[in-house]
Amino acid sequence: MSKELNNNRFPNLDKYTQKHVDVEQAIKRYIKPGDRIFIDSGC
């Protein structure tokens, strides 16, 4: 059962990682470096 859980988890992890990268790019694009607040909270 652990293997099945891991196989199901990886695609979700890939999607989350891609989404996280997009969020970081949006933050860097729209928020000035001096205005960054609580970005490392890992939401």
C-alpha cells in the first residue's frame, strides 16, 4: 500500500512544485524586494 500511496503522491507533488514556482515568479514580479512579507511561511 505504501507504493501505491507514493505513486499517487508524486503527480500531486509535481503539480504543487510547478504551482509554487509560478507563485514565486508572481511574487518577484509584482512585489518589490523591500515589501516581501511572510513569503517563507510555506503555505
